[in-house]
Amino acid sequence: MHGYWVDITAVGFFIIEWLTYALTLEHSAYGRNSLSARMNRYREVWVRRLLDRETRMVDMQIMASLQNGTAFFASTSLFALGGALALLHATSDAITILSKLPIDLSPSPALWELKCVGLVLICVYAFFKFAWAYRLFNYVAILFGGMPPSSQRDTAEAEAHVIRTSRVFESAGRHFNRGQRAFFFALGYLGWFVSPWVLFVSTAAVVIVTWRRQFASSAWAAMAPEALAVDDEARSRALI
């Protein structure tokens, strides 16, 4: 067992980084300033503006595109799961190929199978997240259909329906993001098939890239409230 301490440490680092990133993004004050959190505000804006419209066909078409995208990722995760299971089944062939490389990267059969099982679990997790997100988007579509008419937008029932729909909508987006996060970390996990040292580097790279997209990307900057205020001021000057 002592010979595998590097592998154990690398996998522990991978799990801790994934959990820390997810908890920080979803359950901390810092995460409330992320791109996903900013987009959640616009989900509620969309639902409220939907309430003002009498004709809502365009909104349903947008919702259908969201459902189709989620279904695509769910099916992709099944293909990835099949590939991981095939990799597990071909343990002896994989070790034979790796042993013939200039640098010997062949692990023991037990370690190789353990790596494959970990990849299978990540793919299963991603599928469940995408499948549940797809179901939640279906629920949101039903709630869109049950939206009160625009003539009743100032009623307590309409306000309750907006809040209810927004919460389910946010939940759908949150589970979709978790599925995508699993895909990103699965790419980092592939580094373990090369070396535990590569797993350290690939995990860190995934965290840096995903963090940058959530907190330092151009999309994040564009969604900032102060950026919107500057854009509105610029448009006002242009009209003068």
C-alpha cells in the first residue's frame, strides 16, 4: 500500500478540489458573485417579463432549446459511460499497450481497474445531473404554460407563480451546471491514467479554467450590474 501513496494523495487532492470549488460556488458569499449567480437573476427577470406578455410562443421555443441542449449532454454522458466501461473491460490490452511505450506508464491491473471505476462513477454522476436538469426544465415549461394571463400580473397568485417558477428554473440551471462541472473534472481525472503527478496538474488546470470562467471572464464582466449601468449611460449619450 505504501507504494501507492502518491496515487492516494493525488486522488484526495482531486476530490477536495472538486468539493471545495462546488461548495464555494454554490454555498458561499463569494459564489453569489459568480457568472452562474448573475444569470440566475436574469432567470427571474425572464419569468417576470413573461408574465407581462400575452403571447408566449417565443419563450416556449427558447425553453425547448434549453431542453434539447440538456438532452444532448445527457446522451453524451451515456456515450462517455460506455467508453469508460469498455476501457474497464480492456484492462489487459491497455496495460500491454502502455508497457510498450518508451516511458513505462503501465500500472498494476488492480490500479487500472480502480481508475476506470472512478471514471465510470463520474460519468454516472454527470448523467444523473443532466437527466434531472432535463426533467426540471420540463417542469419549468409546464409552469410557463400555467402562467397567469398578463391581465392578472398584479395579483398575489401571479407573484407566487413567478417565485415558484424562478426557483424551479434556478434549480434546473444548478443541476445542469453540476453536470457540466463533472465533465470538466472528468477531463482533469484523465491525467491520472498517465501519472498521479499529471493528475495534480490537470486538476489544478481545470479549477483555474472553470474559476476564470465564473469570476474573471468577459461574460462575467458583461453581466456585472455596473457594466450594465455604463452601457446604458453610453447609449444615452449616443442618442443625444
